[in-house]
Amino acid sequence: MHARVIYIAGSGRAGSTLLERVLNASPTAFALGEFHCLWRLPAERIVCACGQPFVRCGFWTETMARSGLGEAGLARLRLLEAKVARSLFIARRRFSLAALRRDADVRDYLTLQQQVFDAVAQVTGARHLIDSSKAGPRAWLMGTEPNNLLLHLHRDAVDVIASWRQPKWDPSLNAPMHKPSVSAAAWDWIKAEAWAGALGRQRTVRRIDYATLARAPQQALRDALGSDAPSLIDSIPWLDECRVPPAAEYHSLNGNPDRFSAGPITIAARPTSLARLPASDRWSVRLIGGLLDRVAP
């Protein structure tokens, strides 16, 4: 059974975990979180959103058995990603989706992932699989498959950079999340926006603005996905204008610690308070983030 993959591209701290949790509320969808962590991280370091370690999660145990991938397949995916999901590799093929589609290693990379996607669809019956890995180069490779739906989740640079500079605890790591420098966070934002913009000039990439999503979530989702995945959007069981109940099953592999939250999912703006940052951070976030937001399309 083939399900349609919805790949969420964008920068970190742009709201991808919130978006995938909302989409996962639909009975037609199943969210996988940052799916590429399946082969990027050692299995013992992955904690499923259900609260179980990946190696003891019943859903993932069944899914991986059905996929037939095994350790050899995961190792092959790691090697292939190191080769094909890279800026230079894509640039050398002149940013051509057709050239990427013809490459044997790219096809192998996508075929191995498809084994897991197919297994998830078989176990869950979902027609839409949400992959919130966000990585720009992988978005290009996923974009070589016409059936995949690509989303670009945009959030203003000031908010993204400020969010990265504030401490956040990750229960899965039992430690604070990595806090990059202002310049590193800004560079991540620039790359994410540039990758999504360039890809959007070659094929359809649906854009969702975080601020618009927070202000009018139902309309924002309908505008972005209504024509491509109407059954998904229509089947989200809204409690009111900005809240949805969590799905009974949620097995995100990685992402924002909010994936462990219980209770209704509330979609609302989460403005980052610059006042909580050190004075040097406040100055640099306003300057760098403000400049980026002024030149962003």
C-alpha cells in the first residue's frame, strides 16, 4: 500500500512539530517526526513520542519487521545520505530534479525509505505520512517523486533565532537542547529559506507561514493543502477555531519536546521574548534577524 508522503521543509524552531501534530489528528494521516533520525541516530538514542524507547515501541518494532530493512538497510541509508543528501552533490547535477531522479544512488536512497513508508501505511492504514525532517537537500531528493507533497514552513528570522537562543529541556535526552549561536541559527534559517525557494522554482512547494497558521489555522491549512490533500484537511476533528484533539496514536521519532505533550493541541502564536535573552543576544537577534526578515520574499 502506497501512502502519500508530505515532507515539511524549513528551519528549526519554525513550528514543524506543531504542524505535524495537527495533521496527525486526522484519521487519514500518520506523522513520523524527523524521519531521517531513523538512520542518523543509533536506535538506543531514539525515544518515540509515545514515551517508549524506539527499540521497545510496539509500533516501530512491527513496522521495522514489516519493512525488511534491518541493520544493513539502515547502514546503507546512512552511507547514501552522506553522499546524495548534500548541497555539493545536488549542485553538481545543476539543481536538476530530472538529473537527480536518474541517479542510481538517489533511487536506491529513496527506495530504501519507501520500504519503511509502505510498512507504516500497512500497519496504520494511513493515506498521508508526515515527514518533518526539514532538511533542504533531502527535500530536493523527496521532490524527485512527483507524488510526494512538499511543504515549506516559514517563520520570521527574529522569532526563529530568538527561540534557538532560549533554553529548552528535552525529556528524551534528559538534557537541555542544543543552543546554537546567533550566527549559526541565522545561517540555518538562510539555508532553509534558500533551499525551499530554489526548489519551488522547479516544482510545486506549498508554503505555510507560521504567523498566518497561528492567526487562522484552519484557513491557512486549507489554503496550503486543500487542493492537494482535501481528505486530510476535511477530516481534522477541530474542537474549535484553534484546537484539535491529539490522535490516539502518535509515534514521532524526533523533534521538539512538545511532541510529548498531552491534551488538546492549541495552535497559537508563541512570540519569543527578547527580554529574556542576554543584552548581547537581544542586540544581535534584532539586527541580524531584522535584516533577514526585511529581505525575505
